[in-house]
Amino acid sequence: MSGADIIIRRIGPSDAALVLAAEVFDHPASEAATRRFLGPDGRPDARNILILAWLNGEIVGFVSGTVLDHPDKPRNLFLQELGVNEPARGRGIAKALIAALRAEGRARGCQATWVLTEAGNTPARATYAAAGGEETTGVVMYEWNEGRS
């Protein structure tokens, strides 16, 4: 997407410096994790997707996703995380980021895209619904913290 002041673009291994300088993630990006996500051998990672959004030349948002395969299921895309800085919200950037991620997934043969969020995260739920997502019911998530004994 490109508007008068909004640019949405997929990021590759040669763009690691942009990711490291971006102030859109929950925590500062680390060089090792960024290179691992984008493609440690300098070629784009076949599974991971990172898309950034610029507003008036400043990085203001991102979406990340991972392509998932399984022997008995169609290829699908997991939307890992979505974020838009507070001052840039309300301009359709999140919706454009989701659309760009889904297009990348379709180009890689994904037949579905999915995301998890907390039941109480009203803004996220509204964003995903506005982007055409359909809320499911009956899903329960389990988590293991591998850093604890």
C-alpha cells in the first residue's frame, strides 16, 4: 500500500538495520533475533514474514507472520504480532498491514490465516474484525514456559 503519506513494505535480510532502528516492537529488536527471523544466510526466510509501515517517512507499525505446514493439513499463516504506534492509529494502517501479510501468505500457498489474542483485548479484536477476520469460539490455548523449571 502506498498513499500520500503511508507506505507498507515487506522487509528482507538486507533491511535488518531498519528493524533494529524501528521503535514499534514491545522491546528493542536484537541483531541476532532479527537476522534469524529475516534469513540468517542472507536470503529471505521461506517461513517468516515481516512487513513495516511508514507514515511521513517514519516507521510506525509492523506485522509479522509465520507460514506453517503439517502433513495432513493445508498450509496456513499464523499472524504472530501486529502493532501500530499510538499517534498513527486510526488511519487504516493496521488493516493495510494485515492485508499485506495475507497477500504474502496467499503468494506462498497459504489457504488460511489465523491469530490469537486475549479475550479482553478489545482493540485487537476490533482491528481483526474490521480486517475481515471471523472470531471463533471454543478455542483454549495452553502455554509452556521453557525458561522455568
